[in-house]
Amino acid sequence: MDDDLEDHMMLDEYFKEVGISDKVTFLKNGQLALQYLEGIEDSSELPKLMVLDLNMPVITGSQVLLQIKQTPRLRNIPVIIFSTSENENEKRKCLSFGALEYLVKPITWEEGDRIARRFASFAE
Amino acid sequence: MVNLDNEMDLILAHKRAMKLCELTGFSLLTQTSVATAISEIARCAIEFGKSSTLTLGIDSIANRKFLVAVIGDKTDFSQRCFEACSYARRLVSDVDIKRTSRETQIVLRQQLSFSGTLTEAKVDSFADYFKNEPPISAYDELRRKNLMLQDLAEKLRASEEDYRMLTDTLPVMMFSVDIRGQIYYTNKWLQDYFGAAPKETSAAAWQPYIFQPDYHLFSKELTGSILHQVPLTGQYRFKEKSSGEYRWHVFSIIPLKNEKEKISQWIGFLVDINGQKQIEQALKDNRELKEIQDQLYQNQEELQKKVIELNRSNYELEQFAHLASHDLQEPLRKLFFYSDVLKKRYGLLLDTTGMNMLNNMTAAANRMKELISDLLSYSQLQKQNLRFEHVELNDILRDVVKDLDLTIKEKNAVIEIDNLPKVTGNVLRLRQLFNNLISNSLKYCKNGVPPHISIVSRPGTDQNTIIVRDNGIGFDDQYSEKIFGLFERLHTRDKFPGTGIGLSICKKIAELHNGRITAHSVVNEYAAFEVTLPELEKA
């Protein structure tokens, strides 16, 4: 989930490299993400991993995170925060809300590749 | 009563006796007889007695009234005037001689043939007549005037004594000045205060007694007052002989004029107003204090306002720096992504020039990244985020040297570290500070000369100074303050890459520790950075 569509495209390039492009759903804001999760009736169909950007209009990534972790049905979905910059305060907050990891968006191709493979590991 | 001293008195005695006889209604013949008898005895008293007196009066014995004349003297003159007495006995009804231890008296009586009653009031009116009786002779006049004069002199003397006593006891200093300016009278109070007294009214004569800073004004005002013959009232400090203290006095001199409107003398007063003056001063000080206090409050309020403004703008700046660097990273990240994808997927399609351009683009993006990261770390330097503890500076330096190990080996650098003190500070930030300084020394070294860096400490009274000194290219000392400014750089990027933030961070860290940092250098010899940190707080 990211409000920047260009980021969707960029991430998708990494996902193509590691072969998980078809298993990823991109959503462009928090509202849509929560609606998407509500729309899944069968709990076994819930996503294997949620990757959330933090800086988003209307509902921020951390709010979505909190919502997920406070909803019993969604609580067990692993959530990785995927932010533009390292921010100690935000990181601490998100981890306390139950996020699995706090990752900074990659700058080099190698970093991006490594992150994509980490995401792919949840799809198995 | 008439004193019987000489011939003139005898005439007076005769005249008074005649007059009383006339007033009491005797016939002219009886008047003459009685007056002659009295005169005869009086003449004897003057001749043989000493300071005799004649008393004329009216007496009543068993309803009969008598005119009585008593001639008395301390000596028994009656022994020498038998003849006169026997003569007198023929002229008046009765002559009697009385002797007491103090005085001998010859008493003559003549029964009154006064028709009607002789009241007390009447007798008093006779007495009044003699009191107001016009002078009968030049002698009598002279005598009366003389007595009056003596009386006046006595009264004057008493009055002068009163005056002196009055002026001596009044709690003021007084003096009188004649028309030539000579002081001819001073009261005791003045003499006691000054120990001596000025001799004249000229300003110069007063100079030894007046407080020097007041002298100029005093001299000017006194001279003016005397010149224009007008009163003067002024406030000056005069020296008290006994204490040596200068006390505030009101000094006034007033010209006194006679009936012809001419100045006959001056009188002067000095009144001690020191207490009053002190209260005045205290009140004034109090008022000034109040004003200063008000001003202080006002300043404080303004300061408070400025602090609030400053805090806000600081906060806004931090927010800005943070957001800007965050938002700036976004396009940068994409730039990296595209150049990487471009190189990876389309690298083979580019010629050498195209590939160089792509590499230059990445290098530029890298500089941008560095700049943003430095700016971000600078904007995050805030006191409230720091934890302070006791820190061994030697530990810090050891870590820094370890971090820079690669460069140190690469450059063959020698690093000497003195025995450094313990300070109160934040480990991470102090490490950042010394890392920046040593990195700079390693960076700005002379070509072909291995860097030699020494870190020594210089203990002060309540602070420690750590000096980082190298043997590098140095800088012109005129830039020793400028180099700490944000984005300030002394070299072009192709010679020495950098963002110009490193030393700004050092300065900020030193200030966050309540310390400071200064730099000194000689071009091509050395650069030395002195970091001063407060002494270990006893926590």
C-alpha cells in the first residue's frame, strides 16, 4: 500500500525480477486497504504480508497498522513498514503497534533486490 | 521719697513739701512753715548724715489726719541738729525722734485742716502727681535720664544674654556678618560643628569646611548673593569636625536693612537636613529601583516573547529541515532507481560518453544524498533528544580511531592521544564531534606528508579544553569563525569534496554540551581545534 503510483511501478520491477509480481496487490491509500481487507470473507484468503508506506493522506500507514492489529480477524497478518526515511520515533511507534519490521525504501538496485526477496519469502 | 545727697536734693525736698501742703489744702503760711521745718531737718541730714532719705506721706491717728515727713539716715544725725529740731517744733504740730539699730528718723507731723474726706484714692492721686511731676530742674532731668539709661543698659545686657542663650541652645548654626563681610558673631552650635569658624562670608573662607564637589555651586551662589545683596538659600554639605563627616545643610544668609533701607548687617543660618536628605535619596533610589524593576519586567516580557518566537522558528526550521530532507529523498531515490535500471537493462546500448554521463548523474545524486543526510542529522541535534552521562573521552577517541582505521592506514597517519579527562556528555554526539574533527584532519592533509594528529587536554578552572591539532594545509586564520557556519566551504569540491555541514555539527554539539569550539591555524603548517567542555558534573 503506497499513495505513490510510481513507487508501485518501481517495486513491481523488483517483484518481476524475483518472480512474485502476480501475487502482489497494490493499493493507493489506507481507506482502500482497510476496505480491501474487509471484503475478504474467507480468513484463509487474507494476505500473507502487508507492506505499508507511512506518509499518506487521510489515513496514515501507522493508523492502518493500528487498525489491523486491533481487529482480531486481521491481527495475525504480518505487517512491514516501508518508509522513505529512517525516523527513530516513527520506527519505535510502529514496532510498538505490532509491526514486524521497519524498512527504508531502497536507493540502490541491490538493496531493492534484497528487499523484494525478503517480501517473497512470505508468499511461500 | 527723695534722696538727700546734696543741695539740689534739698531744693527738691522743699519743693515737694510745699506742693504736698498745697495739695492737702494748707494755707500759704502753713505751707511755708511746714516746708521750712522739713527743709531745716533735711539740710541737717545732708550735712551730717550719710545717704539720707525724705519720705512724705499722709497718716491718720485716732480720726485725725496728719501730713507726715520722715527724714531718715543710717547714722544718728539727730545729735547734731537739736537747734534745727527746736526750730521745727515751733513750725509744725509735732517733731519726734526715733532711733532703731538700722536707722535714726526725725518725724514731723502737721495736722490736716482738710475739709471733706481724704480717701485712699485721693492719697494715690497725690502720689501719682509726684510720679508724673514735670522735671523741676536740669539736674533732676539729668538724674532721671541717667537712671533710665542705667536701667536700659541693664535690660540690654539681660536681653543680650537671653539672645546668646537662645542662639546657643537652638539646634541651628547662626552667624552675623557686618557690612564689610566680617563674621562678628557665631553661636556655640556653629563653633562646635566646625571646630572653628570662618572669619568672613567670602566663598574662599568657607572652602575648608565645605564638601569639595559642592564648592563650585556654593561659591557661585554666595558670590552672586553678596554682589546683588539678595538673600541666599542653598543646600550644601559641610564637614563636621568631630566626625569628619560631610552632612547636608540648608545654608541661608539674609541681608538686614535699617530704617533708611540700607543694609546694616547680614545674618546667616545653617540647618542640618542630612536625615531628610537621606530619606529623600532613599525615596529617589526606591523610585529609580521601581523604574528599573518595571523596565526589567518589560525586558523580561519582551525576552519571553522573543524566546517563544525563537522557539517557534527553531521548531519550524527543524520541521522544515526534516520534511525537506525527507521529501528530497523521495525524488532522489527514484533517480537512483532509474539510473540503476538504465545501467542494468540498457547499459549495452550506450557508448562510453553516454555511460560517463550516466555515472556523473549518479555521482551528483550521491552528493545530493550526502547533503541531505548531513542536513537531516544537523536538524536532529536537539538538547531534549540527548541523554547526558559521565563519559571517558579516551573511550570515545578510541572508538573514533577504530571507525576511521581504514583511512588512517591508507594515509599512513599517526594519531597521538593524551590522557583525556572524564566529562558529562552524550556518547554518540561526542563521538560524532571528534569523528568529524579527525576526519577533517585526515582529509585536509598535505600532499605527500603523512598526517600527524595529536589530541591533548588542557584542564581549566571549571572546564576542560581538548585540542585536536594536525600538520595539514590549515586555513587563513581570518576564516576561523566562518568555517563553523552552515554550508561554509573554503575549498572547491574537486579538491576536497564535502557539504560544509561537518563543522557546523561540531559547533552545535559543543553548544549542546554547554561548551564551545574555536579554531586557529597557520596556512600550510597546522590547524588546531579547541573544544571546551564544562567540568564533570558531580551527579
